[in-house]
Amino acid sequence: MVPGLFSVVIPTLNEGSLLAMTTNSILAGTRGAEYEIIVVDDGSTDGSTDFYLRYPNPHVRVVRGGGLGVARARNLGAAAARGEYVVFLDGHCRVSPNWLARFAEALSVPDVAVVGPTFTKLAQPTPRGCGMFWADWALSQHWFEPLDREPPYQVPLTTGACQAFRRDVFMAIGQYDDGFTRWGSEDVEICLRAWLLGYRVAVDPAVTVAHHFRESRAYEVDDVEITFNFLRMLHMHFSAPRIARVIARLGNNPFVAPALEMIEASDVFAVRAELDASRTRDDGWFFAHVNTALREAA
């Protein structure tokens, strides 16, 4: 581990020219921090990572994944990282010049495990979102607007489009969960896990990441697997009554039944037992003190 170094891990799958835009944004604009960029190619077929063969840069390394999915691709990038800090960034973003230096300051607070930025759309500076919360028992994710408050300040959740960790804390809380399928819920699950293990999740609104919000993905994702990831998060952390409450709110979703069959065949109950032995807080505490939009119903 190199003290003070940031390892920026970018998992990618068929990002096209947006990937080069993302890394060029970091290379051209980052100020006040030492960094390396680790691009984890998780099986791209569009040739987007060939850019780094044609235009090699000492700051950039490409690691080959090959169908791992977001959580495991991020963990693979972290395993290759040399930095004291690890930042996970989507491959379709533009960053503000101060982003890493501000993250280092926010992560100097001992009990802060995860830090996120303010997000905007890539094409326009508004609206702005800074941290998220669950607004109802279907666990719909809603954004907070940035607050005029001394940063960093805590939020219930922050999206995996950009999440910064101290490397030692990332390892201590167990990295992203390897049991997730290709996409979905791995980012909010690690936030919830951090809270329940005694840490906090925070944001710095002065850091801005402009993100390309797609209407469709550049790769196929199975709806049953997305639902499985969501249910896996519930079974990892929620009490039985809350699991039932959330599933009831999903109504007649046709993907729930096959996803529950996947849950029964998975390792989630063994994972849950390990987490139960390590937690300092439970989901009731989280809804009473952190995700307070659901406090009365907790």
C-alpha cells in the first residue's frame, strides 16, 4: 500500500467512447492528489479498452475480468490497487478537479467508511443530487439536494457511481458482496452494511461528478437476477418482519418467486450468520436514526 495514493477503480463493460472521456477527465483535471487508474474490463466486445493499448499512460492499468458483474469486478480492481484510498467510479463520468483531495479530507474522519459526491447529469449542471434515502417500504431510492452544511455530513446511502473508501476500512467491512449477480443493489448494500458495522456514510457536496444516466444499459441484465440482488440485500440485513413487509410492497412482481428460489439455494444465510456476529447495530436502529423517512413505520 502506498500512503496517500488514490486507486481509482473503473469497472467497464461496453462503455464505448464514454470510457476514454472518463479517464481523460481524471488525467486532465485532477488536482492535489496522487492517483492511479485501474480499468477493469469485464468482457467488453466494443473495443473500448483498446484505447489504452494505442495510447498508453503510466497512470492507467487495464485488468481483465470477463463476466464477473459489478461487485466482483470492483473487488478485482481493489485487489490490484496500490493506494491507501480506493475510489470506485462508473465508466461514464466527468469529475471535478478537487475530487480526490476532498475525499481524502472526508475520509480522515475515523468512523466514516464511505464518501460520495454531488451528482449531476453529464449534459447539464442541474438537477443536483447528494446522497440518497429509501422513501417507502418498496425501498424506492430518492436523492437529497446538496445541503449548505459543513462537509462531510452523513447520509443514509450513496450510489456506487462514485464511492470512496479508505482501503483498510473497505477490507474490514468485507468489500462488495461477491454473491451478487451482474448488476443491482451492491452499492446500497455496502452502505447499509457499513452503518450496521458501526461506521457512517457521508457526502461532500463540493465534489461534483457529472454522470451519464442511461435509459438503457450497454449490456443485458436479467430481471430475475436484479430482483435476486435486491432480495439478497434484504436477507443479509433485515429482520424477518421487514423482509416480509418489503416483499409485500413488491406486489405481483413476476420476478420475485424465481428470485426467492435463488435465495434459498444461495449462501446468503451463511453470510447473514457471519454479519450477525459482527454487527453493532440492527436494521431497526438504521431506520430509527439514519433513514428517518421510514422512522415511524420502523
